[in-house]
Amino acid sequence: MVDLFSQYVKIKPLIDGAIQEVIDTSSFIKGKQVATFEANLASWLGTKQVISCANGTDALQIALMALDLKPGDEIIVPAFTYAATAEVIALLGLIPVMADVNTTDFNLNMDSLEGAITPRTKAIIPVHLFGQSSDMEPIMALAEKHNLSVIEDNAQSLGAEYTFSDKKNKKTGTIGHIGCTSFFPTKNLGCFGDGGAIYTDNEELAVKIRMIANHGQKVKYFHQVVGCNSRLDTIQAALLDVKLKYLAEHLAARREAADYYFRALKEATAFRLPTQNENALHTFNQFTVTVEGNERNRLQSWLKEKGVPTMIYYPLPLYKQEAFSGYVQSGFSLPNTEQLCQSVLSLPIHTEMKQDTLAYITETLLEFR
Ligand SMILES: Cc1ncc(COP(=O)(O)O)c(C=O)c1O
């Protein structure tokens, strides 16, 4: 599904040099590379503050902790996402409320989102799934109308863009009040382990977030709030800073592979290709097709037989996960999420896809009957 090693080999001297420099100074925690990377990422994204942390799940948790929420407050999330988005809500004693997504772009469905709002709703977490922005203009308008905070889960879509109706263009994660991302190795900007970041234009919130991520202290050993130990270590920051310089190139390589799929598979009838919204620049963290008529599992087995790996993101709606059974009434169901869990299939996509690999995958897909 991915080829992280070939990506590394291309920039090996730079990565190795950056790692060695950290080892030479042995400043493994809060070394100078952490602040440098945060500043460089902030400027790349066009946001005021980036606060790095230990992983994308922590980023979401810290963002919620910074909002002064009370137990029982409701946070709306899409039901078709990775569990982390809802997990942190539950961990903090808040209530995850699940809304449906669109079958086209897999992102929050506006009608379902609006229908999920109650007087207890305090925030929305739109997830920019598979590399493409949620429809942020109506989401922000709805949030403003109901006085809700918006935390963007940008774990899968660093570098994606969204264009507003006035043609203003913004990177995902910088549109809501807080953006969260993950540097998990397979993400658009991946490190060599776990890592994450939180971004915001709100300076006051940034101070609080930075404090929460570091045991609730601004000054060492003086703890103002209960926080957590969530830091991006210096080695990860140093190599991420190198990789950030290649991010535009890596995103272009992902789009090139996606373009190949679109061109080669345009006549395919056995499955539907992913939707690219006109007001969104897709980064193709995943290339996910949908297969109608209960044929998805057969297609997956066929591809496996032919040596083509695929993944099902995600096989089960959040509300059907045992962990979240306490948050929904029995029989709760969202039609589009149900349909997608039965029909989605993600094909291999990464920055190092070779033409002959793409040719083999697409030819094999077209042979499926
Ligand atoms: C949508 C989404 N949110 C949050 C996360 C959590 O990120 P991490 O694995 O860095 O904790 C992920 C990771 O896969 C994700 O895909």
C-alpha cells in the first residue's frame, strides 16, 4: 500500500544528517529543531501557531481540553472515520454524537450535521477524510449560527486546500478554530514513528494548548492546569523539517498517481472512482473506490490473488463499534455510512508509485468481472 523506504532513500543524506545532529547535541526533548519545525510548518500552512505533540490522537484530545468543555457536552463527529476522532471525546467525559457523511466525497453531510445539533452541542469535528477537505464554508456558517467551536481533524489531509465562494483559498486545518494533524508514517507528512500537531490563529488558545501539551505548565514546575505529556521529540521534528521541504513534491506525486488511476479507469463500470470536489484540492492520502452490489469483498479477493494489496477504510461505522455502543440507541443507523462501510476499497497510493505498478494495478482492475 505504501513505500516509505524508497521515499527515505531519495533524501537519505539529509535525513540522516538531521538525525545525527540531534544525537550529537543529545537534546532529545524540546531541542531547537522542534521550534524551528513548528515555525516552518506554520508558515507553510499560513497559520499563526503550530504546537507539535506526540501524535494525532493527542492533538485532538489537547484541542478539546483547551475548549473548557464540561462532562456531558456534545461534540459532533462523522460516523465514517478512524476511531481516534470519537475516542478522545469519550475519554474526556464528553459525548460523541455521530452524523452521516456523503457517499460522494466521504465527508460530513450537511443535513445530517444540522440534524445532530442539540442545545448541548459545543463543537463539531469535521474530518477531512482520505486527503480531501470537508465542505468548510457551510460548516463554519452553521457553527457560527449555533456558537460552536470547530476542530478540524486534518490527520489525513495535510496540504489539502479549500476554496470559499469568494475564491479565498485556505489550507485545511487553518479554517476552523483549531486544526489537528498526525505525522504517522503513512500520512501526507509522515515521521519515523508517532507525531502530531495542533494549529490555530488564536494566540490565546495557542498559549493554552502549548501549556496543556506540556503538563499544564508555562514555567517549569509551576502547573496551572491539568495537562498531559505530549511532545514531538527532537529527532522526529528534525526529520519532519527536512521532509517539509519536499511536501509539495510529495503531494504532487500523490496527485500524479491519482491522475493515472483516473485516466486508466475512466471506462470502468464495476466500481466508482473517488469524487474530487471543485472547491477542494485533494491530496490523495487514500485513493478509495466504491464497489456497488456487494461485490467489494469479491474484488478485494481478486486483487489479492493477483498480488494487489488493498485496504478497507473503514469496515464498521463508529456507532457499531463496541467501544461506542454506550453513546447510541440500539438500532441507530446512518444510511450513507452503512453503504460506504460495505462498498469502499482503498487502492495502493504513495509518493513512489511506478508507472508499471500503476499499469499492472489498473489492468488487473479492468479485468475484474
Ligand atoms: C482521521 C484520523 N484522525 C486521527 C488520527 C490519529 O492520529 P495518530 O495515529 O497520529 O494518533 C488518525 C490516524 O490514523 C486519523 O486517520
